[in-house]
Amino acid sequence: DNVIVGSHEGKLCWFDMDLSSQPYRKLKCHKKDITDVAFHPAYPLFASCSDDCIAYVFHGKVYSDLNQNPLIVPLEKLQGHTSTNGRGVMDCTFHPRQPWLFTAGADSVIKLYCH
């Protein structure tokens, strides 16, 4: 019932399809194009990555009570990739069981962020 979309303007939009066809929340967190967004399969986490060489991790919780709005809390700003030909972090994905984020950059580096 919830969808997160990244845009070429660096905006992250959270849609709650039960509430409206308009975004529930818009976050302007990146300065360049968002290249990927990912949900964690087990934890209430999602991430976005961008050509600005930054990946953000958010806590996103949806409540079973439909009168209570979803909760979005920024947790981490992850930096470490370098820009190559104007491209930054190309892809991000979570580990299936651990709260770890993998990122792949245009600099031909794959990074693992674990806390």
C-alpha cells in the first residue's frame, strides 16, 4: 500500500495509496538525480542513493491504525563514493537479514555500510 519513488530533481516521494494518489510526503534530500531507492525486507528501513555520491538511510514505519500517519525519520547520511563522469552512487540494496546497506558507485567500488 506504500510506494517510495525517487526523481531526477533529487526528491523522494512517499505515496500511501490508501490515503491519496498524491504523495503523502516529499523529501528534498539529494542535490542531483536519485538513481535508486530500496526497502529492507525485514526492518522498517529504506534508503536512497544519488549522483551526488550520497546515500541516505531512513526509518519508515507504517502503522496498522489507518488514522495514524506513517513515520519517516532520517537516520544516516552515507558518503564515500567519488564522482565519475558526473555519476555517483548507481545502486543500493539491503542485506536480506542484517540492517546493512550495500552501494555500488560509478567509481567501480562497492561499499558495505554496517553500524
